[in-house]
Amino acid sequence: MYSFSFSVAVPLSASYGYEVEAQDDPVVHTFKNFAATAIPAATPEQAVLLMLFPFLLRIPDWLPGSSLKREANRTRDLAIQLTEIPYRYAEERLVTSNERPITTMVSDHLTRVPNHTDQAQRARDIFDLKKTAVSSILAGSDTVLSTLMAFTLAIVLNPRVSKRAQAEIDTVVGTDRLPHFGDRPALPYVNATIREVLRWCPPAPLGEMISKLRLLQRVWKLSLAGIWHATSNSDVYNDDWTQDCATGTTVVANIWAMSRDEARFPNAEDFVPERFLNDGDEYALSFADVPITDQGIDTLAFLEASEGVVRLFKLLENPAFAPVVNDINGNITKVRTRYLSNPTKSATLELLTLNEQSEKKNTATEGMMWLFRGLSFTQQSLHTAQSDSKIELSKAFEKGYGDSLGKHHNFIVRGVFSLAMNACPKRNDFYTKLAADPDGGPAVASADVNGELDKWLQALDKNVAQMRKVYKERGYGEI
Ligand code: HEM
């Protein structure tokens, strides 16, 4: 029951900001009743009955054979309650709460739904918002529940994994508090265990969430297995997809096949988190995915994306960049340490610095300034390399350095940097490494590498410009 409540609590919190009661929560209760009524009702037999005799939904309640109609009505009523109760909660909180409500899918969209003079349009917008939000309860609860179940099974079957993960948590987090997302980078084994759970038992093996659809498919001969996608451009998949994949081609992701790929995951049926430790394929958040709200740049996402820059420099495997990497790493740690000391008041970079300054402290604010100078160096150097395909990397980095970090370093450090650039890797080697597949597969086409790099740089530009402005306006220093 606890796992069930928790699994419903996750989407309710993310989409509505609704925190469930530990016991007897009304929304959890409604969802439980809904699932208990709707799922058994959606059987192939019922579907065939209704398809052949649609009038069954119209017969009076007192007639024998009307149970189908009564079940349908009850399911509909529960679905309406499930849509309305958490939505009204989020709507009321937005209006009545003195505190600024945390940003959730519903609160964010409600503040953005225009106050149409056209009331009919506003009603349509609200209708869409309600339906989209409730779909996250359906999409999020089953997936989270089955992940928890798979995790429990994996841990029971593999006590050595449980011991190692627990030891890591005890060392990093201690025993007097629970872990939170800020601890994630310091818990590599726990992260690897979660990734292995999702690989070992993917909750949506064909991108499919409602297994009942498979049954209906058999009855109605519909191709419902999996969530369909259509290609928005024509494409070629690997070299072995002999036919070009035209625009509009239907594609279903076969997550199960990927998770059982013996070349990538030897002994794929075994539960082995170690396969995700230092596999060089760790998830690096792109700056393009760092949320920027009216409260500012999301701190944790920003720090994760900044760690991606460290990886980029490490890819160059060149001692010339060691001081930059150490500098960026050190400043990431300063900002993260501040975040961990007060996560609720540090949700965005803007809030974190404001809160630190209010305590007359400066460590993270200063660390962040140097972090942004380091990012600005990366940004400007790579922009130069991207805009001139003939320029050598050493020249691009020297120029980037002069326009960013160099302005804040003394002549000794500038001299050291200039010397180090003699060992800078060749342009071709850098781009070849960016395109290479760490698993030994075919390299990515250079047009795609350039496209991705440009997208990443544009997003980085936005982050740097925003914080440069904040630092200037608040008088924290020049980025
Ligand atoms: C372990 C947890 C989860 C897994 C493995 C998972 C997996 C998936 C997959 C495979 C899809 C289909 C993607 C596609 O093919 O387009 C999907 C879609 C979706 N998921 Fe999740 N999900 C999880 C948790 C959640 C949670 C917690 C929420 C809500 C807060 C959520 C909301 C959604 C929604 C709304 C869609 C549909 C998106 C669209 O229309 O494009 N999921 N999920």
C-alpha cells in the first residue's frame, strides 16, 4: 500500500504540487477505486459486448444486463473526480496562498493561460490543461510503482547490491537524514543501481503504458502495441535499415530489445549495477535542458550541465586544460555545498546567491562568478571554432581566453595559459572524438555533431547572459 501511495504521490506532486497524506489520502483513495473499477472493466470481452450491442449503454438501470452501464457510469464518475479534485486544489492554492506556490505543471500553465475575453476559448484551454495533468497521474503512477517493485525484487535477489548501496548512502549522507537529489552526484553506486533497475525491468518495454491496449488489439485487430511516433524528417536508421525512412514513418521504440542487447549488456538477464559504473556513457544534462523560470536558473540542473563541460574538457585528454577543469570542478563544489546547506532557498542560482548574501557570506557567489567566467571561456572558444572551420583549436581557445578568463587573470597566469596552448589538441582530433561512439559503433555524422554543439552553445549563451546581467545589476562582480 505504501508503494502504491508513493507512486501516485510522485505525479501528484510534480503536476499539481499536491502532497498526499500519509494515510487515507482522498486522491489516492479515488485513484485506487478508479483503477479497481476501470481496469477490470476494460476487458476484451466487455469491449466486444459493447461493440456488438452498443444499446447496452442506454438501457434503464433496473433492467437485467445493465451492470455494464452502471460500471461504466461509476468509472466515469471516478475519472471526473480524479480530474477535478487535484486540479481544484492547485487552482485554489494559486489564488489563496500567501506563499509563492512552487512551480508545477498546473500552476505554471494556469498563470500562462491568457485571460481571454473569449470565455469559450479559456474554457477549452482549461479543459486541455485538466486532461493533460490527469494523464500524468495515469502515466506516472504505474511506471513508478512497477519500478519500485522491480527494485525490491532485484534487491531481495541480490543482497550484495543492497549492502554496497546502503554502505555508500551511510558514508555520504550519514544516518540522521534522508538522501535528496543534491546528493545524487556523490552516490555513483546508487545511481548505477537505479539505471540497472530501469534496464533490467523497463516499465514501458515498448514505450507502452496501458497493457490492456494489447488485449483490445487482439480483439479489434488494431496495431496498438507501443506508443507510436512519426518521423518529422526523412532519415536513415543505421546502415542496415535498407530503406530510407520517409517523413511520417511510424516508429515504435523497442526498449526491451535495447535492454537485452548482449553486445552492450553482457549477460543481460543478470542484475549488475556495476555495468553502469564509469561506463563513460553517463547522462550529462545539456544546457538546453536546464529549466529557466521567472525565479531564475534551476540550480541542480545547471550544476549537472556544468559537469558536462568538465567531461568535454576531459575528452580532450590534454594537460593544457587541467587547470581549467580543476577550477570549474572546484567552483561547482562551492555552489553545490551552498545548495546542500539550504536546498529550499537555493532552488535557482538567483535565489541561492540572494540567500547567501543576506547572510553576509560570499563563498558560493564568488565561486559561481568564476564558474561563469570558465563557462564563458568555453562558450567563446567553441563559438570561434564553430564559426571558422579552418581555425586551429589552440587559436580559438586563445581568443576565447583573451575575451573571458584572461581579463581577470594576472600576467603570470596568462603566460602559463599561453604556454599550455602549445599542447592543445588538433581541431580534427577534437571533432573526431566528439563524433565517436564510446561503444565502438559508427561515428555520428559531422553535420549532426555541429548541430548538437550549436544547440548546446546557444543554451549556454542564454545561461551566461542571464547571470552576467544578474551579477552586474546586484553588484556582485563582472562575469
Ligand atoms: C520510472 C518512471 C517512468 C518511466 C520508466 C516512464 C516511461 C515513459 C515512456 C517510455 C513514455 C513514452 C515515451 C514515448 O514513447 O513517447 C512515457 C510518457 C509519458 N510519461 Fe512517463 N515514465 C515514468 C514516470 C513518469 C512520471 C512520474 C510522470 C508524471 C509526473 C510521467 C508522465 C508521462 C507523460 C505525461 C507521458 C506522455 C508524454 C507524451 O505525450 O509525449 N512519467 N513515460
